[in-house]
Amino acid sequence: MGACSPGHNDYSQFFDISPKGWEYGDTLKFFPQTQDSIVSGRLSIALRHTNAYEYSNLWLEIRHFNGNVTRIDTVNIEMADIYGRWHGNGLGASFQYELPLSNDITLYKGKPISITHIMRVDQLKSIEQVGLLFTEKKKK
């Protein structure tokens, strides 16, 4: 693929969460690996969880470098509808749900994106994996 080909900066990474649970204050740090030092595009979060997840939502704090400052966003992810049906796709007792965080974000090579759950529990159980997916904006 040539240096100007669309998608050469696409990125995805998942962190496995301990079967014991995701500890409050345990921060997941993603270091997007892109070929360019600065790249813009769409950023989504992917959550994999079991049917035993006790809540219909998940509160997250997301930190990322934005130019010359660190931006902190609080995100409430609705994982189930009012009837308790999970959003996303499932296979057996596992479900995956992807949610766009930003359709226009700029990533800076070497700058981390940090994710921490801010639910009011010490150990958040039944979350299996947390991932970030980045799709580079098509160049004109």
C-alpha cells in the first residue's frame, strides 16, 4: 500500500479485562500506532461483555491529547434498552457493542488515549474486553 493510500493509519486494539473484574481506577492506556504523526478520523469504542453484566449502561472517562492540552470526556454508554435487550451483537453468552466516540478526532503519534470506568463499584464484573477502533478520514 502506498503512503497516500486511504486507511494506512487505521488502528484497533483490545485489552482483556480480568475475569475477577475491572478494578475502579485501573486505567487502560492505548497508544495508537499510525504511520503519520498526526491523523484525523473516526474513533469508536468496542465493549465485549457477558450476559451477566449487571447494568444497562457503562460510565467511562476518556482522556486524549488534543493539540496542546489533554481533553477529558465523560461518556455514558447505554448497553441495553429499557427492556433489558443488549445492544450490539452476541454469540452465546458474549456480546460486542461498538459506539462512535467522535467522527472527527485528531490522533497524535505517541500520545495515549486512556480509558477508566467510573461506575460506583470497586470491581466491575462481566466486562471481558475494551477496545478502540480508529478509521482514518479519507483524503480528498
